[in-house]
Amino acid sequence: MIGWKPKSSDTRVASARIRCLNPLRELQRRGYPAELFRADRAGHYSAVVYSKLYDEATYREALALHARGVRVVVDLCDNYLHVPQGIPELAQARMSLERMLRLADYIVASTPELATVIRAELGPEPSVAVIGDAVEPEIVGVRESAFGGWLHRRKLHRLLRWLASGQKKGIGSAVAWFGIHGGPYHEHGMSDLLLIRPLLENLHERYGIQLTVISNSKERFTRTVAPWRLPTHYLEWSPGTFQAALRAHQIAVIPVAKNPFTWCKSNNRLATALSAGVSVVADGIPSYQEFASVCRLDNWEQGLTEYIRDPVARRRDVGEGQALVARLCSPQAIADAWQELFDSVSIGPGTRNQLETSRG
């Protein structure tokens, strides 16, 4: 039996769903012996996965399990070994993370770049496997109140009316950006849009476009995007409306301020857009490169212009992109990777080299 313990059990937290709850649900559907970690069942586990979890209490718990012969697996999906500007809080968190990683029998990283960072910090042991993020064709398990669901649907209808009004005015292309507004320290989030502001404003003057931001901070949108010289609209992210909102657009833009944190990010946003039938123009971080043939990377003006003017090219790339996403990032494909890891963990440490070779 595998015990799986995420940092948060809140299903609104994307990393909890994507890195634990969703693959666990698929494994359980198959009848695989895995469950959310329960302290009262610790004696039943052959291995415990800690997902993005490395605080003091967790370390003590993992240390005790390790001493009893339970294999400890640490899953990391962001480069929290990077400490920008010597921020004391992050420096302390990094020390806790490194201690947890050194205790682990196995480490899982969400991208090869993150695995490289971990190996550079820790050396050849323990083994580091790479398992990516699965797309969410639909977001399940996130509960909303009846009023909250009604309110978000009303906001979605308002967005759809706004998009339709733009089309009647001759604005042919609806562009979307989606993601969290940003973190307290690392340089990423809605402010990345500032990297392409002049280009989007110029393209609006030439062709007519409108921009939707789907995120979690109306205040950040009002300060960062609302004053731009093109029509803009904000929609609060909601599990019940996100997919429908995204599908209402033709193009998703994913600018990325490149730094050691964002360089290790997964392909999840790009894959999510393609899966929803939306073409993508993005900055080319490493995890996006395997999709280079079905989107436009590091070629902003030409890429956006082509997608704005050529719906046939958009549809072609989206169709091929959806097939690629299904092969690489489907819930079933990612669950297969986790199952392979767990089978290896159950067999024992002697499989580490084979696992690392096969999974990067």
C-alpha cells in the first residue's frame, strides 16, 4: 500500500490536485493499492509520498517511517531550491527542503530541468525520476456553494457577452491569459503580461483583439492590465467555469519572465490550452519545447499575427497539439508513470538506476 500526503488537501490548490489527488484517483480507479496518507495506517505502507511537503513535523514523521523501513518519496514541482535576493524566509525553507530531499529514498521532479537542479545540489543519490503534470479535461472534486457557483456562472455569461459584443464590433480574435496572479517572492504571474503589452496594443491597432485574464486577483488585474490600450476583461478563476471560459478564446498567450524558478516550470499551462482547443504563443522554457511543432515559441509578433490572420493554421496546430497532449500529458499517461515508480519502489532500491535511465 502506498500512502500519499500532499501539502494541502484543499482541492482548489492546483498543485494538490495535479500532483496528488488526480493521479491518486486514477490509480484507485484501476484498483492500485494507494490512498491518502493516514497516520493510523502508517504500518500498512511500503512507501509514503510527500508532495511539496517538508516542514519540521513532516520531516520528523518521515524520519520515523524511514527508520521502520518505509520508503520515503518526495515529490517536488517547483524550484524551491532557488532563493532569490537572499530572502531569509526562502533560505530557511530551502534548508528544510534540502534536509527532506536528503532523507528521501526516491525523489520525483516535475521536469528534467528541476531534476537537474536537484542532482546538482544533492549529487547522484537518491534517485530522481521525472513525472510531469497531467492536464485536467475537467476540474473535479472542487466544491462551491450554490451561491458561489451561480455567481461564477453569471460572471462567465458576462464574459461571453463581452466577447460576442467585440466580435460584432469587428474584433475577430479573443486572446486569453490564465494563471495565478503571482507569488510573494518568486518573479512570475500576471506581471509577465507586461513583457508583451506593447505588442498586444500594436496588434489591436492593426487587427482588433481583446484580452481576457483568468486569475485570482482582480486588484492585480486592475493595476497591471486594465489601463492598456485594448479591450480587456477579468474573470475570476472558478473550477466550474474555467474550461468553458478558456474554450471561448482562439489564442492563449504565455509570456514567461525567465529566471531559475520559471525555467523549471512544467508544460501544464501550454498543454491545458491546447487540450481545450486554444492555440498557444509562448516564451520557450524547456518544458514547452516538445510542443514546438504545434504552437509558436519565442516568435511573438509573427506567431500572433499568423494565428490572428489564419484560422486554418490555428485549427491544424490545435488538432495536432491535442493528440500530443493525449499521448504525453493525459491523466492515464501520468498515472502510468506514477504506477511504474511505485512498482519500482515496492521492488526495492536495486531498481533505482533502471528507473532513472528510463524516466530521465
